[in-house]
Amino acid sequence: MTLRQILGNAKGTSILEFLVIFPFVMFIFLVGIELTRAWMTANIAQNAVREGARVAVVTPVANDPITTGTNRINNLLSISSMTIVSGPTVTCTPSCVQDAQVSATVTVQFQTLFPLFLPIGPYDIRQTSTMRYE
């Protein structure tokens, strides 16, 4: 007796295997896409905060470095079409004098593209950057 006679007709088994494996492969694929998007969102927010702090650090006190840094963060995040949850805030501690601490903070929102498959979020991503006033 051969193996084919024991198992019978094997037509359609590859389709059945595909239907069993496909949801798992699709889930892993969508999770990979969403993790990549979350990482990109965090990187864009971090770069915007870093640049806002840098603009505030090099702006003379007469030109209001806090407003200049805040405007720069808002401009960069609006270009990226990010939803700002809170901030941006730029502070000089104790005041904008040489060697003072300049901190910039912003919180942006991350929302999934596939809410049917991955019902998560929205998540808030907070980024902070600190530099020394020059």
C-alpha cells in the first residue's frame, strides 16, 4: 500500500494550509508596519524638539528665544501633519542667560492605520530635549 492510498486525495491541502497561516502572517506584517510608524513618529517629534531647543539656544534674548523655539517646533510638526496633544513648551532655567538650561518638550499623538486588525491606541508620545544657552 502506498502513502497516496493511505492519505487519499490531497487536492486542496495547500489552500487549507494557506487559510490557516494567512491570518498570522498578516497580523505580524501589520504589527511591523505599526511599530515602524510609531518609531518614525517618535523620531520626527524628537527632531522637532531638538531643533526648537537649538533655535532657542542661539536666539538673542532681545528676539525672545522661547517664542522662537516654540514656533519652530510648531512649524516642523505641522509640516509632518502630527497631532499635538500638549505643548510645545520651551523654558529657560533660571532665565535666558549664558549657561542657562533650555528645555523643550512636546507630546504628539500616534494613531494606528489598521483599527480593525490592531485595536490599539491612540498613544501619546512625549519627547524632551535639553541644551545649554549660548
